[in-house]
Amino acid sequence: MPTKIIKTDITADSNYAFAYVIDDLRVIVNEGVHVTSQYAAALFSHQAGSALINSGHIRSTNGDGVSFENPVNAGRITNKAGATIVGSVNGVDTDRAGSVITNSGKIRGLEQDGVLLQDDAANIKLKNFGEILGHDNGIHAFSSFNLINAGKIKNAGIFMPDAQYGILIETSDGKTSHITNLSTGVIRDDIVIWGNTSLSLYNLGEIDGKIRCSEGGGDTVIINRGVIDDWVELGPGDDKFISPLGLFRRVEGFGGNDRLVGNQFKNLLIGGLDRDTMKGGDGADTFVFQDTHDSIAGSRDHITDFVHAQHDKISLFNIDADTVAADDQAFHFIGKAAFGGTAGELRVEKHRANVIVSGDVDGDGVADFEIAVHTAQLVEGDFVL
């Protein structure tokens, strides 16, 4: 591969500081060298197979730090430890499918995104061992990508947007983006999914914000063994949230047949619509139902490990138990007794290994919702009414 080594400073005030002019060119920016543009992207390529190895400082005061444009030819960007790529707009902007971006230094977008992946930049591989910072988003992806975020002990692997999200994925390609956040990795602020896309997330580190997939269109799989320091909103697909060791505040399934698995801590699990399976694990867990449609007769939600001695609770507090009366009414627990034709009755009935919880909110004597709970018995104190 032809190689161009930039050994001395370059400053441009009317064009790119450096533009690739042939295919398959590798550019090396030496340590301590400054490549600066006051007009456009500091380093620009529209050529096929471009590669960049940066040990210096690339900066644009009026554009992107590095811009690789050519959707049919992959590129490779390597930002070494101690090196910087800074753009007044985006730090790195690319639409090259199959490209590889490896960062051990600092990438920053002062007005928009640290790393912007355009519509055609599918299957990007992004490895971060340093810092990616954006004004709007740390990473903004319009196409599927694969991220491994490892970081270092001090300030490394940190996505720190000043305004919007740590990672924003808004794509309609129907593919899955994969995020692995390793034990030293930190994603600061929310991870947000918009559009017809799926997310696979494996977290061993820290996510200092929400995970919001409720406006996405695909299936979500989240395995958490680290810390999620806010709530998780899954999407409309058949999602899985499994947290065997990690910490999280709450998880909500929204639509789809979801599987939610907690751990030994106090977990708050909300299945949402459709047929969900929830397991709290050890600790005082709360299983929340917010509407009669969350667990309808014939398509019940399943709570697989309700333990009275651990102070587990089933919360029906947000459901209006009497839709006939004005205002919001609480349920009246009637134990094993049959419905008596009065709105607001809540009953339990043993069925094999489960206890079936059912409620009548309109007084017609027919269950408007049912929940299957794997336990020996349920008493009134097991509910938040």
C-alpha cells in the first residue's frame, strides 16, 4: 500500500489540510504533528481503501476532523494513544461500509457528534480504548455497527455528550447493532434506538444513563453484568433483558413477548403489553402491571419465582380497578372466592404449580386480566393495590 508520512505541521485556510488523491493510500501523521484546516475537514478522502494512522493532532475549526466519503469502499482509521481528532462539527464522519475505526486517543465533535456513521456505513467496526466526546452524541449511527468499548483506568472509554445521548442509533436497515461495553468502559448518558433496527448489548462496565429502545422496531437483547444507572425501556419486539449480577434501576418491556430476568438485588420489572415472562431472583422484587392489557386472559404474563419470604410484591396500583365509578379505584382482595359481579374484585386460584391472579374491573363477573405466578399461595399483603 502506498504510504504518505506527514512529518511537519500543515495549516490550510481555504481547503482541506490534506486530501487523499489515489486509491489504497495510507496516511501516517507523526507524533506531535498538527494537521489543521480553518475552512473544511482537516483530512478528507473520497478514494477507495483509504487508511489513516494518526499519532498527532488533526483539527478543523470549520468542519469535520476526519471525513471519509465513499460508501462502496471500506476504510481504516486508527487514532493512537495521545493523539487527537477534533472537528468543529463532527470528530469523525464516514459513510464507508465495513470500515474499521480504532481509537486509543481522543475524538471530539464540538458542535454535533464525536463519531458520525452515515446511512451507507453499514457493518462498521468501532473499537474504543480512549475517549469519544460529542456535543450532541458520542456516537450517532444511521446504519448498523459493531462497537467494543474497553477503555482504560483513567478517563478512557468514556462517551460524554454535552447535550443529547451517549449513543444514538436511528436506522431503517432492519439489522442488528452490537455493543460490548467491557469492565473498564463507561457510556455516559443515554443509549437510544430509533427506527427499524435491533440492539444486542453486553454490559460489563458502566452505562450512566437510560437505555431506550421503545421507539425501535426490532428485537432487543441486553445482558447486564455491570451497572446501568437508570431505567431500561425495551422495544416492541420479543426482547430479552438478563441481569444475573449487574445493577439496574428498573426494566420495562413495552410490547412483544419479553423475558426479564433480575438478580439478588431489589429489582423492578414491568412486562408491558403481550405475553411476558419475569424472574426477579433473590431480593425483594416488584412486578408492576400498569394496565389490564398487560396480561390478558388466554395470554397471561408469567412470574416464575415469586417468594413471599423475600418480600416480593405484585403492583396493580396503576390499574383503575373500577372503570364504572369515577376517579381511580383500588382493587378489593377477595382471596379464593368467586367473582360476585362487583367491579374492583381481585381473586387468586391455585392451578398446578401456579397461582392465577385475576381481576374484574367492570363488574361483569369475568376476569379482565390474569397473571400466572409460580408460588404456593398469595395473600393480600403480596400486592400493592
